[in-house]
Amino acid sequence: MAAEEYLLIEDTCDFDAIGRWEQAVTIRDQSADVKSAVLAYLKRAPGKRITAEELRYVAGNSSTWPAAVRELRHEGWSIASKDAGSNDLPWGLYVFGPEKCG
């Protein structure tokens, strides 16, 4: 996909997206590392559908954000996605459960 192209993941309106993107700027600018940035962002939107694009942005466009998500899951954080067995979610969407598992 080229930078000027847009990928429609869902055809529903996400009324919270503008606020999340405003928070993403702050978190990205204040976080020391990718994992802490991703966790801080997810914690601000429990139960909401978060796009991979949002997580990539919060991570400072680092390609290591998927590894950060895997590490957080390994630490016990509940982060649902299609690749983690949540078949009801489209590819590229994540949902954070506010409680740690285990």
C-alpha cells in the first residue's frame, strides 16, 4: 500500500477516533519506549476497537510495535485481535481488556 492510499477496515463511524488520535500524539511524544507507549495508549481505550495504524503511530512508526503487543500479552495483558484468536474482529483491529490475566 502506498502512503497516499487508504484502507477501509470497517464501514461504521468511530466517534471516539478523533479523541484517541489527540491522545496518541501526547503519548507518542512522552513515552520512553515502544512497549510503554502501546500500553499507555491501550489503557486509555479499554474495550474500544484500536487500529494497527494507531498503534504504529503511537510507537513512533517503529516496526517493533507488534512485538510490543506480543510482550504485553505474555505479561498477562488482555489484548484481543484476529491473530490472537478473536475471529469476530477484522484484521488490524485490537481490543484491550483493562484487567491483567492470571
